Amino acid sequence: MHLYNAWLPPPVAEQTRKEGEAFAEVVKTAKESYKQDDPESVYATLKWISVLDLFIKARSELRIEDVKDLVEFGLDLFRLSENKLNIQVRWGNLLVRILNKFRKKLDLEVQWRPFYDTLVHTHFTRNTGPEGWRLKQRHFETVTSLVRSSRRFFPSGSGFEIWTEFRSVLENPWHNSVFEGSGFVRLFLPTNVENKDFFSYDWIRSCLDHWDSIPNSQFWSSQWTSLTARVIKNYSNLDWEVFLPNFFNRYLNMFEVPVANGSGSNPFSVDVPRNTRFLFSNRTVTPSKAIAKSVVYLLSPGGSTLHHFEKLVNLLEQYYHPSNGGRWTYSLERFLFYLVTTFQKRLQLEQQRKDKGELSARFLRQVDRTSFVNIILRLIDRGQYSKNEHLSETVAAATSILSYIEPSLVLPFLASRFHMASETMTATHQLKSAVMSVAFSARSLFLMALSTSSMKSDADDHDGSFVDLLSISLSNALLGMDANDPPKTLATLQLIGSLFSNMAILEDNADGVFCMPEFHFSEWLDEFFCRLFSLLQHLEPSSVVNEGLHSPATSGTFLVEDGPYYFCMLEILMGRLSESLYKQALKKISKFVTMNILPGAIAEVGLLCCASVHPNPKEAVTHLVKPMLESAILSFKGTPVTGFGGRGTSEASRVSKEKLMLSPALENAIEYQLKVLSIGISYAGPALLHYKDELKEAIACAFNSPSWKVNGAGDHVLRSLLGSLVLYYPIDQYKCLLHHSAAPALEEWISTKDFANDKRLMAPGWHVPCQEEIQFANELLSLHFDSALVELSRICKSKIHSDSGDEKEHLKVTLLRIDSSLQGVLSCLPDFRPSCKEGMVEEQGHIPFLIAGATGACVGSAELREKAADVIHSACLYLLEKKSDDSILLLLLIRIMDSLVNYGSSEYDEWVNHRQAWKLESPGIVEPPVNYIVSSHSKGKRRSRWALIDKAYMHSTWRASQSSYHIFRMMGNLSPSDHVLLLMDDLLNLSLHSYETVRVIAGKSLLKMMKRWPFTISKCVLTLSENLRSPSSPEYAVLGSCAVLATQTVLKCLTGYKGTFFFSDWNSFKLSSRVIKSSESNQ
């Protein structure tokens, strides 16, 4: 079982064991949907692709026999779907993902000729098919990706057949077809074990002769470089020494760097046919990856590759210098990146073979590693302080990887450059780069200084200096926290987070076990918070804070907008502190939060509170949440109330027309207190049960306030409170459970590929709601969801307000309470019960199981969701009739509809947003698979336990969004309930509203609904096309119709059904098209 699945919340993890059987059943059903006597039945298989892909993304345990069965069926469908490009694209993409994931386990034999025939027929002959160039481009990319994934399964003899097929085309360098031939050879020629007999000295010589035939074409050279790189990697038994001068001359020629006053480009380059250049394009002009792969795999003990490589570096290193940047910098940056990562990968593969008892004269020795790293350090030295951000980050990442391979060379180099940059006060970008390099290499520095089994050769004299370096960098980090220098501040936060991710616990060195014996951590902690509080007090939002509908809790400063480092660092710091230091920190934080009101740093202060509460909710709630809660309630004393918040009676019968208001200062103070509170209680869970009455009072006061900003703050508190009570989330995420065997003061990091089921001690604890929490959540739903529905129904059906302004405010607050409740419980409120041909589905057991997933404990009931749908439908009719010009009310209504209808979409949005943060994952929290410092190697990258828990948490969130999403598209007897169809009609009407904002938001919600229920598309398309057809349709209705009809969701469905299902009246469709064209020309 994959680690992410083993670490799911216990109620969910247990259910994942049924996914293998569910996958086998789906494969069987998909195969049965295709009828061999009906070629058009291939379209019936399309709906199963997303369902099958679900199991791959879920990392389910699947039987390899079922996977092989699916691959063979998919390849047959791909071959039989000639001229059906959409079918081939969809099935091809699925096959690529499966072949890549299971490539080492599958036993297959795939023929190359059908792929070639498909490419020639579709892209290299005149084809008058109806497909546009976008689909053809996607088709070509899919087929070529499928070929690359299938090459390892080409049978013996394929290499000879492919070379024979294209060799004659390559003979004439003056004919344009030679470029096509080179592209096909590069694409198809396999380098698997079955075809190793094809590659020989004569073939290499012939290959180089062809390469020489066109010396001044970058395209031509790229094809041969990529091909030879694969051969070099997979066939180390060949004697490459005689060819090295030729190879390195060509590699140097391909780096288009300027000489003297030259431009760096070949002045007499050969023109490549446009179609060929487009189809066989390279992402970069210089194939840096292929060259780097060739260099690394040409290395051999006693060989001359290092000599030739050093000569190449002698010529290129000057272009890494900050003063010699240009358009060539990107290819040089990629070259350095792939040199280091490919070198690490080769060492990893060799180590795995050594572990199996293999011996080979090709395995690199330590002297070879040292020589190679020495050469790379020259490039790193030149590029370390580059003003090109990508190059400086690549240099830091490369330094980190190499520090595990040759620490005795890299770490002293790193230390000297850090000290040099620290002394240079004028060039702040140098200090940022140096800090980033230390952050990325923190673990190797710790291991080298503290491990008992590390290499003690030349590094003996440096061990103490490495500890000093870490101490100095941690102390200097405090000086780097500057509100006026965001890049340096973020690099500093990254450094602190990286250092603390390694330490098992943060405490003063009472027993001599601490990582840095001379370091006084309690003093550092006091100074850190003084600097942090000063930073927060001087922050200014980088963008205007939205004070309209649903203003976010974020304040828009660089600490939260420019990366996850701020919150991540705080979570690690607070989670690793010893008990005494945690209490020390908590007191300082509590004093700061209660004594200051910082409207410009709401999110930053809130995240500080959240990070404080997460590791110890009981302690933190008492010292942090309770004072904030009391302060907020106290602020409401004596303020006017509207009675709209669910407590007391509405002041609809007020005689006085005086508008109730709060002073701006009080309004800002209450908003700040409530929003900080809402973020702080996100992971408090059962610790909040002691303050139920206070929380209910604060929420009710917020909704009863005459200030819309305070109402919005109450919305944040309610949704955060509900989520804290009912959702699954990790606890003790940042606590160290496993100490490093070679350095007990450090945490042992984990690889997902080395995970075994018997390592249960490392599994995270989860917040699984207790009965009291569920009862409290149901009570909140009764107060602010059920009662708000009753109130909304009363407002719409009875004229309870004589003043339209009061009615509007009452509607706003009531809708806000409903929306807040739905956003808080997410999919914990059961979904609508679908209808089927036999009637309503009463029990979940009648719905087939696909994958396990749940976002939390179940609260409320399906009947409550259905009641909400009925009330919201009535409210929509009322608002469209009486208040169709009030966009705030309509947008609130659409958000509620979206939450009701699109079950699980909020979890999916959260997963998508969080996934973007993973792209910024620091190399400082990643340990490469090869580690020569402690001679500890693994099958994959190692990460800190907290980082893997974070990924498992988001995997759980994704599963919750998908667990029931695809069920209804695969069961023909299931259809949406009548409540869903009512809300769909409302969204359809709102997507044609006169206000553009309303149209856009309603359209997005409608599209999400159509994706889940594909057969609702027909009704929507027919309704919308009528607006295009009717000359009397208003412009906004036509614009709204076009916006929905032009989306990929609708177009894919049309192409999936060959365009005949919806537009049976072809004349109507042509008339609609003419209306669109005429409206464009009139503009």
C-alpha cells in the first residue's frame, strides 16, 4: 500500500482495500461497453476513461493482471479508432499514464508499426478531416508520448526494422524528407534489452556520419543528440572512447554562446520545413538534457570523458558569470541542473545494483565522483550570485545534491561563500543566494557535523566550523527579517524552516545532546519573536484588500502571497519546541496578539495563532483563544444590533429610520479580532468544547451587527469553527517520532518508496470528531443553517419589512449564515439522494463503490440539504423578481447553490490551491536517495515526516472530492434528484443575467454541475441555443449563452457524441451561428 493511503484517516484507510476489486469491475464493464460489430460503440467507452484514471491518481492497490488487461484493451481501441482523433487522444493519454506508472511491472509486447501508420496517415499526408489544428496538435503530442512510453515494450528485431525503414530517407541531406526521417528515428528507435544486439560500433559510426552530413542545423543535431543520449545510457558495454572527441565537439557547437562580438547563433543555419519543425519541436534550442545525460553516462573509471568534459566547462563557465548573461543563460542553467540530477540518478542506480551483489568495471569510484564534482563546482562558483533567479536557485539546489555526494569538497566551499557574502553589505542579492544555499544544504551540514559514521578524511577540521556556520546563520537570520526586503525575508524564513525540520527537538542544551551545544535557544527565541512582531507591525498590504462580498482573511502581504514559507516555518518552530520553550513562546504570542490590532496583517497574525494552537490545542486555547474570544465579546457590549443574526427578534418594526452604525475604529477592531480568531481555531478541535457558549455568542453578535465587515468576520468564525469540529486533519504533525540512527539529535527522514506496512509508529494521528463535537456542530447548524432557511423562507413569502433597505440587509445576513454553514461542513452534510428508474435511492448501499474518501464525520442529513434546495429555489425566484439588480444578494445565492449542487467541489478547489504550494517545495526539506555522508541510501527521495503528512492530508482531501463524483456518470439508471434539477434551472437563468459578474459566476457553477451530470448538458444547450436563435433575445442573454456554449465542457460532449445528439435540427444550429457572427460584426 502506498504511504499516502496507509496514512489516511483510519475510517477512510480501511475502505481503500476494496478498491482493487472495484477497479477490476470497472475494467470489465468498460470492455463490455465496446461491441466489435459496432465501430461507433467506441464512443461509449469514453465515459470510463476518467473513472479508470481515478484509480491511478488514487494510488490504489491494483492487480497487475487487471492493469495489463486494461492496457491491451486500450491499445486495441486506439488501433481500431482510426480517423477518430478525439478517441485516440483520450485513450492515448490514459495509456501513457498507466504505462509510465507500471512500466517495471508489466510484461507486454507492443508493435511499433501501428503508431507509425497513425502518424503518417493523420499528420504527414493530406487529410481533409473536420478536425481543427488544436485537436491535431494534441493528437500528435499524445501519439508521440504513447510511443515513448511503449518503446521499452517493442519486441526483439524492432530496432533493425525501424532503422531499415528510415535509413534510405537519411541518405540525401539536401532533401527535406531527411528531417522527417531523423524525427522518426529519434522517436521510434528502442533502446531496451530486447534490441541490444542491434547497436554496434558500425551503427554508431553510421549515426555520426549522418550527423555530420548537416553540420549547421540545430534541429538536426538535436535529433541525433537525443537519440545517442539514450543509447549511451542503456548500452554501457559499447566502447565509446574512440567517439568522445566527435561527441564533445558537437556538444560545444550546440551551445549557442557569443564569441567576441558575435550573436551566438549559426550564421548559415539550414532551414527546416515548417511542419516538421512544428511536429518534432524541442522546448529549447539547445538540448541541454540530452547533452548532460550523455556526459554523465559516458563517464567511466580511467576513461577520458572527464578530460573532454573539463575542456567543455573551460569554455562555458564564463557564461555563468552574472555579467555575461543573455538568452543562452536558460540552456546553461538547464545543463547544470541535468548534469547534477543525472549524476545523482546514475549513482543511485549503481548503488542499487551493488546492493543486489552486482559488480561492474563501469561503476564510478570515489576518485571519479570527486573529479566530476570538482568540475561542477566551477560552474556553481560562477553562477552562485547570478541575478537570474532561476540560475541562482538551480545553483543552490545543485550544491545541496552534491553536498551528499562529496561533502568534503562542497561543504567547505559552501561555508566560505556564505562568510564572504555575509561580509558584503552592499550586494543584498548575494546574501540572499548564500542564505538560500545554506537552507538547501542544512541537512548535509548537520549530518557531516554530528554523525558518528560520516567520512572523516579532509573534513575533520571542518566539523566544528560547520556547527559554527549553522549557529551563525541562525543568529544572522534574525537580521534578515525586514519588511522592506521581501526576497531576503523569505529566504530567511526558508532557512529557519529548513534548519528546524532537521532537529528532533528544539531546547536549550541541558544534557549535551542538542545539535549546537553553545547555542542558547531560549534567548534566540525571545529575540526571534521581537523581530517577528516588529516585522508584522511594519507590514503593508501589497494589494488593496477586498471589502466587498466575502473579503478573504488574507491581508495581501508578501509573507502569505509569495510562498508558503512563513506559515510553514511557524508550524515547524512551534511543533518542535520543547514543553518549556513552547510555553515561553505562547506567553509572548498571547501578549502580542491581545495588545495589538493590526488590520494590515490579519492573515499573518492569524497564521501565527494557528501555528501556536496546532501542536497543543488544550494549552493554546486557554492562553490564546480564550483572551481573543473574551476581547471580541467585550467589544460588542453596547453596540447596536439588527436582530438578523439568529438571536433576538428582527427590528423590522422599528419606527426610527436612523441607520445603525459602528464607528470605523470599533468596526476595524472587531473585524480584526474575529478574523484572527477564525484562523487561530482552525485545528483546535475538542479543546473548543469548553467555550461553546462564548463561541455561539461571538458568532451571533457578529451576525447581529449592523456592519457588513463584521458580518463577514462572523462568517469566517462560523465556517472555521464547524471545520475544526467535524473535519479530518492531522494532529502532532510536526512532532519527531523517529531519531536518526547516525545522529540522534536529528530526525530520521522517510521515503515513500521505502515505506513498509510495519512502520505504523510513523503514521500521523488524526482528528476524528468525537460525539460531543458532532453534537455541537449539529447545534450550530440548527442555529445558523436550519433556522436561517426558515427565516429566508419567511422573508420571501411574507412582507415582514416595510423598508427595502432593511429587507436587503436581512437577506444579506441570512444568506451569509447559510453560506457560511455550508462552507464550514463541506461534504460532511450528506449529498442529495439520486433518483433512479425504480424511484429514489434510499440507502448509500445501492450506490456502487469506487474509491474511499471522506472529508470528515457526517453531520446533518440529506433531508436538510433537500430542504435548503427548496428554500433557495424559492428565494431565487423572489430575488429575480424583486431584487434582480442587487448583485451582492445574487452572488451570495449562487455561492449557496454551488455548495448545495456541486458536492465535493470545495475540497477539490482546496486541493488545487494547495498543490500550487508543492511546486515551491524547498530542496532544503528533501534528502536525495544517495547519501555518502552516512552511507545511507534509499529507493527514492527522503522527506521530513511533516511534509509527507501534509501530502497525505491533501491526498485525503482529493479523495473526498472524488469519492462519489464519477458514480452518477457510470450508472445509467441514476439521475439527479428533482432538487438538483430545480437549482440547475435557477443557475441557467442566472447565467443569462444582465450583470456580467453574475453571469460569469453562475456559468462556472453551472459548468461544474454539467461535468458531474453529463446528460444535463442536452437540456442546457437546447435552452441556450434558443437565445441565439431568437432575434428578440437581449444582448446579455446572447453573451451569457455564448459563454457557456463555447466552453470545453460543452464542446467535448458535442464531439463525444459526434455532434448529432444535441443539434438534430441542423438548420437551427446554422441560424445560431449566423446570429453570433452578425453580433460580432455589429460590435
